[in-house]
Amino acid sequence: MGSAKCSGDLPTSGTWNTAARAANWIPLGQTQGRGRMDRYHQADGSARKLLFIYPLCRDVQQRLREAQPPCFSSEAEADWA
């Protein structure tokens, strides 16, 4: 079970941002504004979105700090193809 829920693809202006903040969603930041059709890796900023996180438990910050990164074996890397 996760410690937090993440929501993305939200417009940077409008009433949703106000509602999200009022409902205790925590803003993480904005995207680069690169859409999925960006072939040339250039951000024009036209599709910037906000990312929010919502803690699902009271000690989410402690859980995230203490979380262990996933272990990847070198055997799996050698046998990927």
C-alpha cells in the first residue's frame, strides 16, 4: 500500500488549483510544458501542468525518508535482451 497519492496533468490556472489546495493536496511543482508530440525536445511551455501529492497516512514524510530503493540484480540486467 502506498504512502501518498500523486495527481498530474492538471492545468496551471483555474478553480481546480484552489480546490486542490483547499482539500490538503500538496503542490510539488510544474512540468516542463513538453507535450507527448515533442519530437525535438524543446519545451515551449504551452502545456505546463501542476503536480500535486496527497498523503494517505500521517507519517508519509518519515516513510518516504526511510524507504529503501528497489534492489536490481546484475543478473537481470545481463539477461534483458
